[in-house]
Amino acid sequence: MTDPTETYRWHKQFAEAWTEKRPARQPMTDTERLDFLGEYCDRHEYIKPQHIITDCLGQKTVGSNFREAIDIAAAKFKEANE
């Protein structure tokens, strides 16, 4: 029988390794979002209802809507360039 604490440690390590680290969203206006999208993002995709994927400078970001996806992409960009 497997030790429950060992299973918990394995699960925690696995979850940490596969969980996307997201910085805090950057609050932006719609004009700022469009400017960021035009300047830094090569493409965006609408996959399913509630799934927008942006590709900004080689980093893919998934959001539940367009605003969230761009805000998260901008936060990742800001974090990488600080």
C-alpha cells in the first residue's frame, strides 16, 4: 500500500510542474489592448467558446475572453522585460 504523504508530495510536485505561472493581469483600456495586440502579438485564435489564445513574442496565453487574454499577455511581457 502506498503512503498517503508520498502520494500527496508527488501530486503537489506534478501540479506545480504543469501549472502555468500567471502574473497579475495588467488593467488596460480597450485602446491600449488593441495597441499592444498590434505591436507585440503575431496572431490570436478563437478556439471554442470561452477560449482565446494569443501568441505575443513567442509566448502563448490562454484567456476566457479577448480582454483577459491580452491583459495576461501584457503582464507576461512586462514581467519578462523588467
